Amino acid sequence: MTSDLWWRQRAAAAHAALADSYTHGLGPLDRVEPRLVAALRDVLARPGSLVRAVVAYLVGIEMGMLDEVARTVACGMEYLHTASLLFDDLPAMDDARLRRGAACLHVTHGESVTMLAALALVNRGYAMLWQGISTADAPRRMQAGQWVEARLGPSGVIGGQALDLSGWRDKQRAADVSEVAARKTGELLRLTLVLPAIIGRGTRREIELLDRLALLRGLAYQTADDLKDVLATSDSHGKTGGRDEELGRPNMVAAEGLSAASARFHRLQAMGDRVAAALPGPPEHWGMLRALKVPMPIEPVADRGPQMTTVG
């Protein structure tokens, strides 16, 4: 059996286990207000790709975490990620209509219930992370707690979302767009790769390289997402397209044009590949990290320059 096939089989088994944890991780909902129950059940019925959770789980296992602990931490991360999407899609934020191939939760259940559902996921997500962190020794517990706070707090994901909403209708600079991507997207991937290594037996070198890789993959992912927003229709990637131009959001294509944004994507992927290759031990040890390398969504055939033009 090839290493790639072995990792795909492990990822498939992890996905099945984590989908079950995701669906049932909030516990009994029989005493919860009916409208909130309906919204939560809709959320829990569509876990998405679970790629972050699967990678976090497999990194945790490789770092020596017990299976139950790794699964709890991974599911907690996915709840926090899902909550961020629910908030991101609200009319006050991106006013999206489609997510994961279905109507956004606020479209079907209303804004107030959607916010409460997101808060329920945040509450449970933090609880699950702390359950995992509590199994580590005292120095690693402190390091892990500080890592969670930095990645998710006002200087992390929350601050990144605030920057995203700060108004970008004037000429955009690539450095500024990258800063938003690093904080809004990169921070969640940094949490995904590094927290399991901190809780487990990850060495300082492994943690440093995983952190660098997470940032590079996060920037590449956001660049790909920017390209999708410009070039793809909503039906082709499961969420509302063309919103960056309409709402005045940061977008790498708006900052430097299609060809330059495409070149940036490939450059970030190559840099990430070099960091992944530098991780200690045989490459097969880190096979789970391949799932974070997103493909180029669409190869642009011509450069339109630093402006937004949607297609379809």
C-alpha cells in the first residue's frame, strides 16, 4: 500500500469519526428552545469537508494524544470554525445567501437565531479545546491557553474580521490584503496545526515549522478564495460569489490583478512545500498535511489588472 493511499484511508476513517462527533457533540437538545434546536440541527447536519478537524486530529495522534482527546480538540476547532462562518454570512457582515451548497442559516432561520446558534457553537468549541488542553502538563497547558487566546482573540481571527469590514473601496495594496488573510484565515490554520502539537509531544522545531506552514497554507487558501470570488459562479463552489467587489472587501485580485494573484498563489504553495519538506522525520510521517494544499481554482488566461470584474 502506498503512503498516499494509507493516508487517504486514515483521513476517511477520521472524517467518519469526526462527522459523528460533530453531529452529536452538543449533547441532548430536547430541552432547548425549538427554534434554536431547528437551527442547530441544520448546522450539525452539514459538517462540510471537516478538513481542518481531520488534519488537527491526525496531527494530534501523531503527536501522542489519546484518540478521544484528539477527537475532542478537533471537533472543538470545527465548531469554532463553523461559528465564524455563521457570523461571517450575516447581513451585517457579508450578507451571503449560500454556504456549503445550501441557503445560509440566517436565510432559513433568521438573524437572531443564527447568532444564538453561533454562540452555542463557540461555547461548546471552547469547552472542548479546554478539555484537551487539561490533559497536558502545566507548561504546555499554559502555552496552549496562550495560543488559543492569541489565535482567536481581538489580535487574531476577531481582529482579522474587523479589518475585513473596515472599508476597502479605495485602491487596495497587496500587503494590506495579505495582513487581513493572515489574521482572518491563517490564524485558524495556525490553531489547527500547532495546538495539537503543543498538547502532545511536539518539539519546538516541529511547532515552529507547523506554524510557518499553517500561515503559508492559509495565505494560499485565501488567495484561491479571492480568485474564486472573482472568477467562479456561486453554483461552482457552494457559496455566494462576487461579494468582495459588491461589498468593498479586500481581495488579492483587486489589489494586483489576476496574473499576479495567480503567481502569488503558486509562490505561496511552493514556499509551503519547502517548509513541509523541512519537518523532522520521513515525509510519510506528515502525510496528513497534504490535505491543506488547495488546488488552483481557475487558471486566469489574461490579466485584467488590479480591479474587480465578476464572471457568470
